Amino acid sequence: MRIPNADRAVIDPTKLHGYLLSRHHPVGRFKAAFFLGLGYSPGDWGQLEADLRGQHLSRDAERREQTRYGQKYAIRATLLDHRVVRRRW
């Protein structure tokens, strides 16, 4: 299934630059090593947001738990290295 209203999905900027791209976050630093290795940086977190929207929100998703913030979904997809994608165009 596709995520309903995926075009209106909220991706919190703090979650991107303060967690997924932070070398200092106690948990996020391990994820940051992966994303930094793909060429993303905390200062350019908008590129990660754009790539997640463009490469993932149009994919099939699995419905997960409902939280007080809304419905959670899981998407399994490959995130292309944006440095390689840019060179191709």
C-alpha cells in the first residue's frame, strides 16, 4: 500500500540534522555514520529530506503502530547515493 497523502508527510528537520546526521547524538551517531558516508551532512539536511521524499514516499509501505502523533509506516527501499545520482544527470 502507498502512504495516504504522502505528499503532505512531515519529516521533522530536527530529526534529520539533530539525529540522523549528528555525530554527537548518543543513538543517532551510528545512523549518521551511514548517511555521512553517502555524502549527506548536517548542514545540507535538506538534500536528505528531498531524497527521502523522492526515493521513498512513492514506494509501498507497511502499516505499523498508531501513536499519539499519528500512524507510523515502514518503507523498505534503497537510498541511492545522491552524489552518484547527481553525476548521472
